[in-house]
Amino acid sequence: MNCILRGVRVIDPLARRDAEGQDVWLSEGRIIAIYKHMGEGNLPVIDLTPPAGRTPVILCPGFIDLHTHLREPGDEGAETLHSGSQAAAAGGFTQVLAMANTVPPIDTPERVKEATFRAVAASVQVLTGCALTKSLQGEELVEMEACAAAGAAAFSDDGRNAFSPRLLSEAIGCAATIGRPVLIHPEDEETLAQVNNVQGPVQRCPLRPVEAETRAVDFALRALAHAGKGHVHLQHVSAAASVEMLRRAKEGGANVTAEATPHHLGMWLPFANEPHPPGLLKVNPPLRTDRDREALVQALRDGVIDAVATDHAPHRVEEKALPFDRAAPGMIGLELALAICITLGGMGGDWIPTLVDRLTIGPFRVLGPSSGVREPRLRIGEAATCVLFDPAAEWTVEPAHLRSASQNTPLLGARLQGRVLMTLVDGALVHHDRQRLPWPAPTGAETVRA
Ligand code: NCD
């Protein structure tokens, strides 16, 4: 790769740069220069200049996902570090935070160390998420300091919410001293057990009312206030009522942040085309109403919701084929995130700079500098970590073309807009659309990583 990409819009939120009609000189995984008009000399030029009135192709820092399930160890039939990181690269994500609800869970310093070591082989940077409580049971905190020292970027019992407000408050205080956020899956398990009339696990229970979420948000905000320090991050917020609580808490000065998933920003029930099997629509928290969806989109725009996070949750076919009330919850998201936000969430057009912000510096700020997350910047002359995408390109979601080892999305066969053309991580080409970027096969420094 040694060429000029012509006619690109360059967005670098931290540098406050947003300029159309740029020529980008790429060489051996580095951005050598960005100019308005570059004399090409002997360099090949790939002209990406859009026809009049069409949105240009965008170059920006790589996306950061705060919420990825990679299933390794324990459920490699659903996803592996390799397949999941390939899916991340195809979706423009260059850093992902892996959730700890693997089998066994990542809940000891040794497991954190192993997971962090394994992650080095991935094609994107995988940050290790560590459980907040042992086995995610909500009874005993993990050794937070030792886990952070072993490489834990953040703490979350994602998938579960079994801790008491008192334990949560203790965890928030401890995390504050080591500069890590506490990420919370806000679905109150007691409420879920009651409405579903069960005594055992509630993860697959189908009835998940808004009150389960608002109650958990309330507990989390109280625990934060009680701790008197620290940072709480609410995962996959899904309801308008939670957005209001969040807005008020932020106005009151609470150190709370939140994410919304592409599926909650783009889909609602009843779903236009009932997928087969119906379990493909099952996700925790569930898709809600269009009013909830609109409130999330507005909150993302206002900055009340800080980041888009995929909650990429791959599951094996047989887990999704079960009757709805027993099917595994979750959807894949890494490869679809950008297109869902643009096509179904209405975040194309003048939304694009905000969307880029919420996919790059939004999640960067949530994780904070001690986590090990890298600053999303386009740096001239350095090995690049960036994404090139075409917000207007249309494509069909075909199972055979997905890099994830799982295909559990209700959008199979859907026609979407917004396509990643290239992803670079530390100068390595980890994803590349050969048709749109027809440069010679990579060699040497450009070799595609793992
Ligand atoms: C996630 C999973 O499958 O691990 N499922 C889901 O429906 N979102 C867990 C979670 O994020 O809640």
C-alpha cells in the first residue's frame, strides 16, 4: 500500500479536524500526509471523490467498542478471539473491551493475565474486561487491585446484576483508587425474577420491563453517591425513562456515563419482519418502543449518552433456535454497528461527525487513561490506527460474508447503508475492501495480522 486516496473527508475529533476534499497519502501503514490537493508524482491514486451531492468517504481514528463478547474461553463454537477480532476489524473497530462472562469467567488476576496474554494475537487491540464479583454472582468482589495490575481495563458483571447496592458502592470506591470505571448491566434481577415468576437464573427470562432497568439505574446512582467518588458507566441503556434519570444525574454532577447499542438505537418492537427463528430478536435488555428508541438517539446526540457500544453477543445456531422463552439473548453487532446507526438510526448526513465522536472519543473517555485504551487520533508519520468508511455505500447482510463465527442478527438479508472500506491497526491492514481499494496484495509490513 503506497498510494493517494483522493477526495476523502477527514474527521479527527480530538484534533478538532473535519475537512472534506482531502488527499490522503498512505504508505506502509502510515499516513504520510493529508493535503487539500496533492501532486501525485509517481504514486497511484485511488479517486474516491463522490459524485455531486453524495456523501464523501470518511477517514477517522479507529472505532472503540466498550462492549464485546468474544466467548473465549468456553464457547469457541460461538466466537473466538480470532473470529471476533476479524469481525471487529471488518466493522471498523480497532479496540474492543472484551466482557468477562466467559466460561470460566475472567474473575481472578491469573485469568486476567491469561486473557490479556491471549489477546496479543488478535487483529485488533483487545482490552480485558474483568468481572466485578467472583463468578458474577454478586456476592464477593474480585481482587480488584490485583486484577487491574494483571491487565484489567475495566470491571463489569455484564449479563448479571446480582450485587447489593452496598457491595456495588464498595466496588465503585475501590475502582476509583485504581482509576478504572465500573460498568453496570442495569437490569434488576429481583424485579426480573418476580415478573417472570422464577427463582433461578433470570438471564433467559423473556419478560424484562422498563422498571427492571430504571430500578437498577437508581441503585447504581445511589451506590455512586454513597461511594462519594468513582465513576459508573451504564451499559446498553434501552429506555426513555432511564435516559431521563441519567440526564438528571449528569446535571446534578454525578460521574456517570452511558452507552447505547446500535440495535436499541435502530430497532423497536414490533419488528418490521419477524425473523426466523424468533429467538433472533431476543436480546437483553429487549428492544422497546419507537419512543424509547427516539429518546436514545436524542440523548446520544446531546451527549447524555456518551458512546455507541455494540454488545456484540454471538450465540450458536442451536441456542437461538430454542423457543423464545428459552433462547439465548443477544445479537452480533461489530460488523453491523455503523450501518445500523446510519440506516436504521438515521445517523447519516449531518449526524456523521457526532456518530464518529460517539464511536471514538466517547468510549475513549469512558475508559479513561489508566485502562490502557489508546487515544483515537490520526497521527501523521506514525503507524496508523484508523478506519475508512463510505456512509453511502449499500450492502446486503449475507451470512457467508460475516467474519463473526455466529450469524445471530434479525437483519440477515437486510439492505443497509454504510460500509467500512479499510481498517488499519498499528499500521497493519486488518480489513480491506479489494474492489473499492484495488492496490496490490499486501506484503511485508502490510501483511494482514492474525
Ligand atoms: C449478553 C451475552 O450474550 O453475553 N446478552 C445480551 O442479550 N446482551 C449479555 C449481556 O450483555 O447482557
